[in-house]
Amino acid sequence: QVQLVESGGGSVQAGGSLTLSCAVYGYSYSFYSMGWFRQAPGKEREGVAAIYTGAGSTYYTDSVKGRFTISQDNAKNTLYLQMNSLKPEDTAMYYCAAHWGWVRAPALTAADYNFWGQGTQVTVSS
């Protein structure tokens, strides 16, 4: 019944920006832990950003600090990832993920999440 639906991916040139959205359906309450992950072909799934929605604590992998911002809109039941100054190495399929409760900080481990979206492709050209 629970569904996470990503949108906002696309193709941009290096230095450009994109905003990804993840809408949550079929859940009456907020997930405590939510995150964005990405996976390039042949690579491991990597935690990009995470948020403890109740506390507002956020976490980022070092490679995106200062460029990406994770946020939420509780009224719209939607998670966002604002991506600025995009680089070719950011090219990947991006997934949003959620867990109903607490997961160990910095909440960037894929195995800790039990709900996943289908992904949205981000391609950054040089």
C-alpha cells in the first residue's frame, strides 16, 4: 500500500541544477527516517542525503556537501533534494527511501530502509 514516487530527474549540463521530489502515498503518518540514494551502473548504491523528519537533522555524503539540500514539506507529504552545481560524477539513478522509525545516524545505509521508490534518472553532461 505504501508507495514512494520520485520525479524531477532529467539531463543537465555540468553546473546546472535539478530538484528531485518524492511523494509518499498510503501512509497516514510521517516516516521518521527518509533519505536519497543513488546508484550508477556497476556501482554500489550510495547514500546521498538523509533526514530525521521529526528532529530536522540532516546528513550528507561528503561529495555533495554544500551543493545538495534535503528537505521536506509535511503538508504535501513530500521529500525533496535540491541539487546545485551538478557534476558528471553525479550521474546516477536516484532513489528515495523511508523507514517508519529511527535508523542509526547518519542514516545513509541502504539496508536500513524498508520502503523504496522506483527511481528517477539524473544525467549530467560535461
